[in-house]
Amino acid sequence: MIKIVGNILGCCLLIFTCAMYAQGSVQLKATTLNGSVLTVAGVGHPFLLEVTATGMDMQSQAGQQRSLLGSHAGKEPIIKGVDTFYVREAGVQLTTLNGVSSMTRRYKVRIDQPGTYTVGPAEVENKGSSMRSNTIAITVAHQEKAQEETKEKKIAASLKLSADKQRVVVGEKISCRLRFSFKDDGLTKLQSIGEGEISGFTIGKKTGPEAGTENLNGEQHAYGQWCWEMYAKQPGDLVLPPYSADLNVRSSERERHPFAFFFGDAEQKRIFSNALKIHVDPLPAHDDTVDGVGLFTSYTAKVDHAVAKEGEGIVFALEIEGDADLENLGAPTLQKIPTEFKWYESKNAMCESTPAHNRKKRFEYIMQGLKAGTYEIPPQTFTYFDVRDRNYKTLETASTTVTIKPNFSKHMVAQAVDTDATVKPKVDDDLRPLDKHNVWHAQQLWYMPWWLLVVLVAVPFGFLGTQVLRAKMEQGVRKGKKYAIAQLKNSLTQCARMRQYGQLYQLFVDFFAQKFDVAPAHVTAQFMHNQLREMGYTDEQLAQWDLFYIAISSLRFYGSQQVESELLIKQANHWCALFEEKL
């Protein structure tokens, strides 16, 4: 009896489970960038939102992937409560288990203000109906109070972002430093440094890396650091997002393993720095024009020659020296210039001979004196906000004297014109009388202008040169495309031989970048989809490509093993053959 009841309950549970999957479900959750459960997010520190829709057929999944590419925007999941956050799509993953498919979309999210936020539900369209997920609460706190999600105990390395000021005014200099510290035991190797999208600041040139050593928690660590300057462009609470570092980390235990050579002795890891919050105040009210913000030490005026003729150009230069954002400092407007002069801005440039923290910039103007005489160019003023004393100050140049002499050649030409107008023609008494009886017709000869002759000669040569250049360019494009196909085929062969199936994603990204002459960073899923559509592939082929792209990207970024690697190699060779036919 008990056995019969147990069988009945098992059948009911199985029917309930199948019905639930047939209807479909949506789950929303938040994780760290490393995939662990998010407890507390740091201010300005990115984390992941995952929307997983279960119980979807393959056609619906392909349709949603096309929605990611812009064909069916109505099927894109809608997550409520994220309108004020920084949100960016991070990837898509497809899985199929016992005939039931699920799609997971990941979004990188950053919140710049502390507090507790309610996110969700997420709405997903499937088979003509709308499915809703759960809602989640996310707590955002300052970095010292937040859980340090990016640090792993097995990684003896850290990344720290710091600034010399946490509160500034608009235009004030902020000195920043990014320091990567690690135990110099040969087990940790830095591959690359990544930065988030920075807005609201003007970023200066970075210097480094500078090497050194420091003591952390009683242990000696080596470090490399990068330094730069930045200037806030707008008031408010601005956030400098965390930087990331990609590492190759070797385990000392694995290094001693006899088969480490065959299985690889390094593991790829990613760590993150802290975020920085900078409070930017507006400049205090001021009646006059504010020319700059910073610490300025001198303001001088010069002319290349103090004596010039009427109409002759004079270079008038202003030089400002100090510690500020001189690269983006605009040319000051000249003040109270005599009306007998006309002037215009010429050029400006940084002076390279000054020390790093006492830089100088030169602004040049072209002046022309229109009337002879001795003139004084009055002192020019430069008003700025002093960031040390927190008030407005004004620098002033010395006055400059310029002498304009008469241009005698110009006056002689004018007098010659007046004299010629008053000279009477000389009459020769020996001239023969006019013939008033016969008719005389003046014959006008036509001469070809020199420019017309040049055009008639240049047109055929220009046409011939254009045809030759076009033929060479087309031949070069054809060679470049064939080389891209050959390189892809060789790389696929090597990938299959070495069983490095995770490299398939990068191989196709590099192929598209080389074929369409763009940077690899510009090759996105939407870019590939649009290019294949323009090449004439059918909707069925595009759907197959979408599923293939999801599989190789999931294998590359998430290590998915839902698709057999041997099958992926066959599909990759199939697409390579199709691309070769199109070329």
C-alpha cells in the first residue's frame, strides 16, 4: 500500500514539474563579477544582474537572440527599478537539459549612491505571453563598509585607486594613482589593466608604470603604479569607477605537479580596485569673466617687433605660467586694443622648456597697425580662482609700446594713380588725318586661357590615374579578404589540434575585424549579424549563426560545456566554408 501511494505521489510531482517547465519561469538574481552571491555592493563598484528564463523552445531563444541584435526589440527583457543605474549588457548563455531550454542574460550594473534599492520584476516575452520574475533588494554601501567581493584569498595581489582630494571645485586639478601590488614570488603575472567608462572629468596623460616595493600586513610586496591628473567639468557627486586587472596566477602546488606541463600551470583571474567618489562644488559667484582655475604665477605680454609699417603683421603673444589644466585653457580675449589696430587669434601651444609643475602656455595674436603713430597696448588681465586660498585673483601684464611708421610704397602708388589721372595725352602734329569715308572693322582674335589648357591636359591623365588607383585598391581588398579566410582556416586547424576550443570566439572576432577593416573592440554580436545580413544570408542561416555565436561566446566567457566541442569545430569549419564562397 505504501509503495502504491509513493508511486502516485512521484507521478504527481513529475507531472507538476513538467507543467511548470512547460509554462516557463523567470528568475532574477544579483551576483558579483566573480559569480558569487552578492550581499552588499560597493558604491560605484560593478556587479551582475542575471535574468534566467526557463522553459523556452529553441525558436523562441533564437528570436530573443535576434532581439539582442535589434530585429525584435519587443522581446528584450524589461527590468524595473534600474532606470537611474549604469547598466550595460554583459552576455547571453543558452542551456538545454532534458529537452527544456533556458536563456540567461547578464547585465553589468553600477550604482553610485548608497542605499537599499528594490530591483525587479523582470518581464520576458515567451510564446505570446509575458512572464515575470521575482524582485530583489540590493544594499549599496561605501567601500569600507561593503563586502570586498573582488578579493580572493588565493591571490596575493591587490589593486588600489586613490586621489589626493575628495572635494574640489569645477576645473580644479585632482592627482590620481592606481597601484597594483603583488607578492614577488613569480606566481602572479599582470596581463592587462582595464578601466570603466569615466564621465564628468577631463583626463590628462597617464605616466607609468613606476616600480617599487611596500610593506602590506607585515609582508614585502612589489608594486607598479600609474599616475595621472584629471579635472572635473561639472558640479555634483562624481564617481570614478573601479579599475580591473587581469592576472595569470600559478599555484605553487600545481608548479610541483609532474603533469603541470600538460594541463597548464596558470589560471586566469580578474581583480578590481575600489571606486572613488569626488564631490565637486561650483565656482563661487564672480562679476567678471573667470579665465582659469588653479595656481598661476606669471602672465606676460610680448611682441616680435615693436616697430612696423602700416599694414604689416605684428605677432603679439601672451604667456601664462602655473599649475592648472593649461592644455584645455582657451585663448584670452584681448582688452582695450587701440581702434587703429585690427587683430585676430593665431595659434597657441604649450612651452616644453618649463618644469612639470610650473608649466607655461603661449597664445599668439596677429596685429596690424592701420595708421602711423606710436601706440600703447594696455595691460592685459587674467582672472582666476586660486585653489589654495579659495578666492579670486587677477594677474596683469605690463603695457607694450608699438610704433607704426608710414608705408611710403603705399603712398607712392596712391600718388601715382592720382597723377596719371591728370596727365593730358600728347598730341603729335604729324598724325595723318582720320579716314571718314571707308569702313574699318576691328578683328578680335580669341586666345585660349592658360587655365583651360591645363584643365584639358589634366582631365585625361586624372581619369586614367583614378582608374589605375581603383583597380589597385580593389585588388588589395580582394587579397586582404583572401588572407583573412586563409588565416581563419589555419587557426581553426590549430585550434582543433591543440583542443583550445575556447579560442573559437576570438578567432571569429578577429576574422570579422580584418575582413571589414575595423578594430576588434567594434566587432559585437550586432555588428556580425548586420554584416551577414548585408552579405545576403537567409533568415534561417542567420538563426543558425546566432545559436553558433551564443555557443562559442558562452564557452569563452563562462566555460559552458552544454555543446560538444567536436561539434563546434565542425560548425566553425562550415561557417568558414560559407564565408569563402561569398568571397
